[in-house]
Amino acid sequence: MIIADDQPLIRDGLKYIIEQDCDIEVVGCAANGLEAYELCEKFNPNVVLMDIGMPDCDGIRGTQMIKDKFNNIKIIILTTFKDSENIVKSLDMGADGYILKDVDSEKLIVSIKGISKGLRVMHEEVFDNYISGIKDLSDKSSEKCDFKLSEREVEIIRLIVYGNSNKEITANLQITESVVRNTISSILSKLNLQDRTQLAVFSIKNKIV
């Protein structure tokens, strides 16, 4: 696996803790998202442990870059940020887990192993914030009206609601990923929404799909 954190002391500490487990090998450490991406090109690891607040290329951008090219690589966000905006952005970019840095070493090891086997892992406090944000959005009243969405836009919304990533939408609809991204941006602007999570909740609430 690879560790990405801009603080050398934290990188070294994490590497020491993780390698106490004989099943896990840390093949490289990075100081930002771009370095993590370059190490993924070199080593093709199973898992990347990714901080968010890093210089030059943060963890959210790094996650996007890695997932765009190496969808098989699992990414765990390990950060101090627990606000819903960073949570949603990270998951939207394809992160497989989101853990806070106050997690104990045993839970961290369990999380790494679980994600490597295909599970999704979220810190309890992060999960509570994420669900709370969805509930707050769903509680907002909204009149049902004609949102003037095309058939293609509705189909993309439906796939988002079903949990499809941009790559999966691309494969389903046989269009390019850039078209998918541009269409999603257009939909969000048209409906005055901020992200895919709001779009999914809004679409279900207003019976768009």
C-alpha cells in the first residue's frame, strides 16, 4: 500500500504502525496527491491511505486522478476534516473509505484490510455527519415542477441514484467521461444543487427518477 501525507512524522508513524501487521507492506510514501498518483503508476498498490490537506495537489484531487486511471486501487481518506463538504467530495471522487486521524491503530488495520477486500469503511462520526446532511436536505420543501431535463440527463441522474460512478455511467451509456462530467455539471447548475448527493436526494424527493 501507499501512504500520502504532507507531514513526514505522520507518514513515518503510520508506516511503522501499519507494518506491524505482517499482511500489509507499505511500498511507498507521498507528500501530496500527485506524488501518490505517480507511486500508483510505479507500484500499482492495492490500497492508498490519503490525507486531504496537502500542498500542490490535495487528497481529493489525488483521489480523482488515481481513480480515473486505476479504478481497482482502493483509497482510504485519513484526515482531520469531518465536515460534510469534504466527505461528499471525497466519496464523489471515488474514495472507498473515510476515516478520522483519531482512529486507533487496531481499527485502522481492520479498515485497511476490509477495504482491500471490497468493503466500504466510514468512521462513525463521519457517517453520522453524512447521514445528517442527507436528512437536512431531504427535509427541505420543494415544489414539484417541470425541471426541463432531457432524456439523457434523466438517465444519468437515474444511474447516479443507483450509485454508479462516472466510469460506470460512461460504460452504461456508451459516451465519454468528459460528456458525463459536463452533463452532471449542467444538471447541478440547472437544479441549483451542489453535488451528486444532493442531486440523488432531490431527484428521489421530486420523483425525477
